[in-house]
Amino acid sequence: MRLKGKKAIITGAATGIGLETARRFAEEGAQVVLSDIDSAGVAAAAGEITGAIAIAADVTDQGQVDALIAGAIEGLGGLDIFVNNAGIPMLGGVESLAEADWDREMDVNLKSIYRTGRAVWPHFKAQGGGVILNTASIAGLRGSAGQASYGAAKAGVINLTRCMAIDGAQVPIRVNCICPGFIETPMVLAYLEGQDDPVASRAEVDALHPLGGIGRPGDIAAGFVYLASDEASWITGTALTIDGGLTAGI
Ligand SMILES: NC(=O)c1ccc[n+]([C@@H]2O[C@H](COP(=O)([O-])OP(=O)(O)OC[C@H]3O[C@@H](n4cnc5c(N)ncnc54)[C@H](O)[C@@H]3O)[C@@H](O)[C@H]2O)c1
């Protein structure tokens, strides 16, 4: 039990990487709050995990974020780990991307981490420690066609992680992120289904990953378990790439 007695919030937990992270945290002994903008989805997801609590919240709304943190502290009797995982993909280059979509991407994928961070900081400071984990992306490490806002937001997540890590180190509040390659989740399956030839597109995406194709949510959840645990007590400000080797070569 690597997270025994820890209390955690995971956002974007109705599906995909967030749901699998919540499952793995619970298996490792953590008490978890699953949060998502999809209230029905997150209630169903939490129902699958013994002892889990669902609290619906939109990470672009400071009032809902504050209520999520207060509700989790009350429901769990404390809070040690906050996983910023909620995210959306807005596809398009600067020529085609609507300004409202650019702003929405930044708000959901990047500003949300500032928002949750400032809300949870006083609690972590008062208790003398805490862990913040962020889902970045390999799209924040490299440029990609048609991913202007997503790539910029995820690059921002990586450097915001470092800045928060430095600011929190004295407490210590440890702040780290993971950069996943393509992971088989509803987000990626919807993207592939939207391509002209979904089967060929899936084969192309699989071929990008030297370790044998697209990853699974559990590949990322395993990284979050490690970074959340006391085994990682001397790790802060890092961006852990978990991508089946995609970014290893040229
Ligand atoms: N799947 C991949 O290949 C991949 C790769 C790199 C990074 N990521 C990142 O991983 C994270 C999870 O992605 P996923 O693939 O599991 O996607 P997903 O679409 O399956 O899950 C994302 C969840 O976030 C929720 N969400 C969206 N907007 C929200 C908001 N405003 N407030 C609260 N919740 C909101 C959605 O309802 C959904 O349940 C995202 O940050 C994504 O950018 C995914």
C-alpha cells in the first residue's frame, strides 16, 4: 500500500486517465474524491470505487474549485494530494482556431492549475506539506500540427509545474507533472473516429510509439502513484515523460 492513509482529489475523473488514477490510488490505500464537470459521469465512476466520493466541479470556476476543496477536506477529513487532470483538446492552427476556443483551452488546461493551486495552497501550508500533480502532454514538449492552443497550454503546464515547485519547496509542497504520449481514452478515441480513415489513423498513432503502440490509462496512473507517494519525497518540479518511447528518437 504505497498511498495508505493519503487523501486525494483527482479532477477529470469521470473517464480516462483521471478515473484510472483514482482506481489505482484507492488500490494503494488512498481515500479519493473524484471530480469532473460531468456530474452524472463522475457519480457513476465514484460508485465503482469503494469509499470514493464524487464532487462535481468545473475547474474554470473559482467558486466551484473552492467548494470542491472544502467539500473534500470535510468528506475525507483532510487533503494531501491534488491531481489536476481535467483537460480538453481544441484542434486547429492559429489561422483556423477561434479566439473563444483558444481562451477556453487556456482556461481549462492551464489557468485551472493556478486556480486550484491558490485554493489548496493555504491548507497544504498550514499542515506542513502536500502534493500537486498535473497532467501535461508530450504536446507541451514538441510542436504538433493543428495543436496551437493545446501545445501552448501544455507547455505552460510544464513550466507552471516548475515555478510552483520552487515556490512550494520550503513547506514542502511537491509539484510534478506527467507528459503522456497517446493514451487510449475517450479523448483519443473520439479524435481517431473523427479522422477520414479511423483504422489507418489508429495504425499511424500506434506506429509512433516504439514500445508497441498506444498506451493505456494505467501507464499514466502508475506514474501518478509513484509521484504522489513518499518514494518520490525528493522529487519536485519534474516533467515525467511516459510515452512508449515516442519522444526518444528524432
Ligand atoms: N489521452 C491522451 O492521449 C492524452 C495524452 C496527453 C495528455 N492527456 C491529458 O490527460 C488528461 C486526461 O485526458 P483523457 O485522455 O483521460 O481525456 P478524457 O476526455 O477521457 O477525460 C477528461 C475529463 O476531463 C473532464 N473535463 C473537461 N473539462 C472540464 C472542466 N472544465 N472541469 C472539470 N472537468 C472537466 C471531462 O468531462 C472528462 O471526464 C487531459 O488533461 C489531457 O489533456 C491525454
